[in-house]
Amino acid sequence: MRRDRLLLSSAFATALLSLLGAVGERLGMDRLLKSNTSTTRTHSLLRQGCMLYDLMPNMPAHRLAPLMQAFNEAVTQSDACASAVAMAK
């Protein structure tokens, strides 16, 4: 049971960080995370989400507010998040 709960927690974290990365990419924040001018994705959505999460404590409000608003909308509109929350209850 403990292992299953840990795996479920890990799956939730991975999904939410990937969603955060996707939202950041949609807002154009991915260009701030890479050092080159490549037009293709250089970091996975999970990696982008981890990087954005690490940057949040020191992120200026004019960048953080749109990111959090878009992330909130993405979570509420996501069928996967809604079904995961329903299963957890």
C-alpha cells in the first residue's frame, strides 16, 4: 500500500510538472530557459516544468501571475486532473 501511494504521488507530481512546462511553453517562457536560439524544443515539458518550479520563488510578479493563472486554467480544464482528483477521494 505504501509503495502504491508513493508511486501515485510521483505520477501526480510528474503530470503536474509536465502541465506546468506545457503552460510555460505556451506563454513563451521556454525561450528564457534555453541558452541557444533553436526553434525546436530543447528541454522536455517535464524538465521545463521543473525549471519553472525552481524559478518561482524569485520570479517577478509580472511573469509569475500569468503563469499561475494559465496553470490554474489548464488544471481545471484537464480531464485527466479531474478524474485523478475524483479517484483520490
